[in-house]
Amino acid sequence: VERKGFLHHREIMASPSPHYIGEERQQRNDIYINACTAGEGSSMGGCSSTIISTTQHGRWTRRIEQRRDSDSCIESIEFSTIISGQHGRKRRDERGIEKADLKRAKRYGMAEHGRKGRMKYTHGGVVFIYDPEKRREITSYKSNAASETSGTRTTEPIMLSKVNGNKTSFERLQTRTELQSMMMDRKDMWTSHSILIVDMSGSMRRDDVNGARCRSDGVWMTLARDYIQGPLLAGQRSNTDLVSVVVMRETPEVVLSCEPTDWFLYNKFLEMREWDTIRPCGHGNYMPAIDTAEALLMLNATGSCALSVLFFSDGKPSDGHLDHQSRLGELASKFGRRLSITCIGMADTDEDFSVLKNMAEEAKTFGAVASFEKPSLCAESLGSAVSSLATTLTSSMSDMTKGGQRRVVRMDISRERIGISDDLHLTNAWSIFDGRNVSKFLCWSLEKNDFVELFDFRCHNCSKDTRLENSSTVIHDSACFCAYCHGASFCNKECLKAGLKRHKEGGWFRRCIDIKKLIIEEKIRRVPLPSYTVAIKNQIYNEGAELMVRKFRFISENYSFTGIKYVAKESRFVEDPDEYDEFHRDFLRTQAMASDMAKSFNRAIDDLFLFSPPNSKWRGKVKMLPRINFLEPIIVEIFDANGKPSRLMIEPFLEGKYEKFNDNMGYVKAVSTQLSVIAEEEDGDSSFDNDSFGDGGITSSSHSNLLCKDLDDKYIPQAFSHYSYEKSNERFMVVDLQGVLTPNSDGTKSYSLTDPVIHTHRQQNEKRNPVWKFGRTDRGMKGIKAFFDSHVCTDVCRLLRLQEHSM
């Protein structure tokens, strides 16, 4: 009858006996039939439906209701699949449920299997029990899990379709199975591994998320759309990016383990939207889920892939008496920056997410890239939070590549909590290297574009320090030099006599003739050091994209700390010796070039004061502007207990509030862009013909007509980056400025900076400076353009006569 689309008439002799009008007969009496449709000979010219009903006397009556809009027509077709019995209708009447509610529940509702082959649909505050075999309504009732002001009662849910066809063909499935098996054997092939912890406690059944059918549906939908589909379409993920899913209830369950990111995985996430696949129930215990996530993260101990953890929850943990904060911090300490953690709390505004927020903050103190998100209860807000983690993971994957090749993060380290107080004396947490295990110290020569050694004041016979106790460069009167090279010192004549032969022939220290050559070539500098015994903290306390940082101290003869505090910087990655030496060369070359440019910048600021008119209003402000200084790193070469050499890069520890003022991706620290007027600027050429960073030719007449109203300390770092581009004849730019602003004794201030990045204009440098290499952080003209896209010139830029650039 439904298939033909018209009403088939027949006479039925009915008896008023209740046995005759039984349940089975009554089921047929409420069948909704498409009476006529457009294009099938309908005399109504529109879309209509026919309802057949039976009176108490068993007579058939025919009632046709015309549906004037297409939506109503679709609803009538849907109703044709639901057969209502007397019991079902009675329950609906008692509970104020319309049959249209059943249709919507069956079409959009959360589906789960019940007893006796029945299906249970939940939608819009209505629970509908349905027999799919007989297409019969069993019963329905209202649920208190639906919100009156949000969710399916106000917003239609977003329904996503599975991907079929070539992308999910049987041949691809076979290939995927083989790949997944191989990936478990070849873990060096992994590019990323994401652990998704999803709260599936009973409260996730609540229907209050706009654009989703319930909270759990909103999670799975946004994960499918924004964590799988979006990155796949953007080409940011492949089948070497693995995903594991942990369902958090009273006990955790790993429902997906190391699944490749592809369209098969996307389809699996869509399946998990249904309660028939994963049903929210019970309590949500955080601690077992964190333990399970750690076990999954440890499946790959090679350090070759980026890691991420997404923690979805809609409330406080059921095991609230446990210390989840410290537990997640312990997890983060094993992976540091390699691990991205996003904790998402999705619930009403008054829900307490302090535990989840503190977990993210604790992970951040151990170097992990962690954040807490509290999106509003709508699919788009949830999707934005999920997308942010996907973006962070992509950035982490980029950090772990060099020249298209994956890099392996060192796994032989542990991390201490950021902000922990410094040790006042040596403890077991420090490794000590005495004079015999410290080989030499090196610094960088910008003129020679190479390492130069620091003069070694240790006795070439007994290795004792020949200097005075105040660590000056003066040698004791009783000590003496080698008469030939004047570069080797001895404690006294006895040591000279005993060690001179070894010194000439070579031994623990360099040969006499080699030292003589270095001194002639000016490859040895006299720079005082506190001592030649050093100590390094075993745990790292900070970590960047390229470097990890440990605490470093010089040790006196009585094994106490001496001199100022230092930090030791090492590469985060496993490098061969040649690459590690090149890493140090790039870093020291970059910092030395930036330091030389800073000296030029400081001279330009000094000249503004010296040559400014005495009555100019801005002369006093210029004098107080901060200057730029870059730390000068030193390389120390040490030997471990097995005689294996390694090099550490050390520099003074920066005391104060450490800040990043701009980076190599175009970020500029937010400052006011409201500029004062600088009047009557003179036209002139901003370029310089010389290659050095000498004086720019500032004279007293150059700025006699300028009136600067806003010369603030905060504008100096951006002005310096701008200055470096013009002063270098547009050949490079110094960015990624980070460090502290410290006061000086004369009332002025200074920016003490470290770890800069230099972007080079490669076309202009190709012929004139082919040796200029500044490492993998050099983004060339892309980096320079990114800076100028964000930078807004201030009065400092204008006072230095810097030109605005449009790239």
C-alpha cells in the first residue's frame, strides 16, 4: 500500500468484540499512508497523506489531511514506518507526547539496543521504545536529561555522513590492516600519537549542546569533524599519525588503540556517536584514565613522534580524593615540550572545573604545551577547542622535522618543576666535573666567524688553577709560563720541570706548538672564569623548540657554588657529533651577530641624545630609553665517566621576569598602536652602503624639527628588529627577542636578551655573505614579511628615521 501510494479499498466485516479489534488489527488502523504525491496522478496537485482509522463499531473512515509544505510531507513518510498500538497511544496521551516527537526521536535520536531486539531512541526529552522488526511503537516517556533552553529542543543537530567509495574500499582496508601491523613493529615511522580521553559517565547523556544530540554526541562529532576530517582535508595528517581513544568511566576502556588517521577512523568516530556503540553510564574516574593514557604514550619510546593528550570531561572527577594534578605533572615531566595537553571542560557555566584547570597548569610547569578550555555548550565552540589542539600538534610535528626529515627527541632526561627554588649548595641532584674532566672553554669570534679558545690558567702538570683566589687573570708570583708559547702556565718550577716535556710532546693538554699557533692567530682570548670545576643539574628546568636548559654552576675548591648563576643549553634532539658542532656554530654565530647589531642600535640611541638640540622636549626621554644587550655564550667541553666528550653551551642566568617580545613567526607582543605625531620629517635615503654596523651619521640637524610624545620602553624591542633590517641594508633581521628588562645603577634600564633568530634575505646574501648561516629557525623573507605584517611603527622607529615597509 505504501509503495503504490494510493488507498486500497476493501470491505471489512467488523465485530464490536474486543477480541476482533485486537492489538494486531489496531496496529494497522493507524498506518500513515502517502495518499498521493505530485507527479503520480494526484488530483490534489500537492503533497498529502491519508489516515485510516477504525471506530468502535469497526467501520473504516477515511480522513485526508493536506500537507502544504515539503517538510510535512517528509514527516508523513517517516510516520509511515511507525505502527502505533493501543498501549503506545495511551502512554503518549498520558505523558503529553506527540507522534511527531517519536518521528524526530527515530530520525535524530541517540540509538541503543534494548531487550528482545528492541531499539531505544532518546531525543528532545523523549525516550521512544521501538520494535524494528514489526515497526511497532512499544512505549514512550519523557526524560529529564534535556534542557529547555538549549540542545535538540532549540537547535537541529549536525549530522555527518560516512565516507564511502574509493577512500574506504576493501583494497584500502586490507592495506590499512597491513600498515597498522607494520607500524607496531616500526615505531620509528610514527609522526604523531594522540590520546583522546573522553568522559562517558552518565552525565554525558544530557541533551544541552546546541548542534548535537547530547554531550557525548557533541564530543564524538567535533572530534570526527575537527580533529580527523579537517586536518585530513588540509593535508596535515596521514596514516603515520596514530590515534588512541580511552573511554573514561569507573574503569577506563581503550576502544581504539594506535589507529592510523584516515577516513576509516573518521567513520569509526561517527559510529561512536551512537549510544548503541558507546553508552554513557556510571561515574567518571580521572586517575585510572591518566594511568591508561601514560601506558599508551609509552608504547613508543623512540622519541621520534609528537604526542598529544585531549582530556574531555563535563564535571568534577568521581575519584576527587586523589591528587590528579600531581599525577598529570608526573606524566608531563617525562615528555616535556614534545607533549601537548588540552583539558576541555564542557558543562554549565557554574560547573566546578578547578581540578581540570589545575591539571593543565601543573603540566605546563613541567614544560608540556598545556591549556585549559571551557567552551560554551555548542558544537562550534567545542570544535574550536578541538581545532586548537590539532593546530598545536601540527606545530609540534613541525618542530620535530628538519629538511623534511624527522628528528628524534632525547629521552634520557627528566624535568624539574618550573619555578622551584634554587639549590643553595650541592646535592645528589647535581653532577660534578672536576678539572681533569673539563677540557676547554670556547667562545665565538664574529671577525673570524669561528670558535676561539679561552686562555687556560690551569697548571699543565697538576691541573690546579694557577690564579689568585679572586679568579683574576693574574698568575701567582711563584707560577711561571712556558718560555716558548707563553700560553701554558705551571704552578711552580717543580711543575714546570715535571710537565714541560709532556707539554712539548702533547698529553692531557695541548702541545706547545699548537698553543703558539693559536696565540699568533689570535684564537685564544684571556677571559676569566670562576673556576675549572663545574656542576650541572641532572634535571632540565626549561625547554624550547630547539634547546633544553639545565642549571649550571662553577664550583670552588671546597665544593661550594662560586660566581654567578649560569644555565647550560643543549639540543633537544639526538644529534651526531658533526651536527651537534654545527648546531653550536649556528647558535653562537646568530647571537654574536645580534649582539653586534645591538651595539650599533645602542650607539644610534646615544647619538640621538648627544646630537639633539638642548631645548628639544624629547631629549631627556631618549637618554632614559633602555639599551639592548645580548648574552655572550661560552662552550665548555667535558668528559663523562667513560671518557666520552660532550659540549655544553653556557651563559649567565637571567634574573627577573622572563618575557618574549616577538618571535620568528610574526608574533609581536601587544602594545598600544596609538602613535603621536612626528612633524616635518625630512626625506632621505634609509639605506647604508657599508657592510659594517657603524654609526648611521646622525647629526644635530637631522631631528631638530621632530616632536615625539610617546617614547616608551615597551617599543624598544620591536624598533630594534626594524632597525636591524634597515641597518643591514635589508639583508637580515633579528627577531625572536626574549629575556628580561633590568634596571641599571644609574637609573636607566637594559634589555638583556638571549636565543635570538635571524631571518636572512637569501638573494641579497648569496653573493656577498655566503657564509651567513643561522640555523633552521631562519625563515628568510617569509619571516621578515611576517614581522612587518604585525609591526606598527612607533615614535621610536620614527625617531630613528626607520621607513615603513609593505612586503
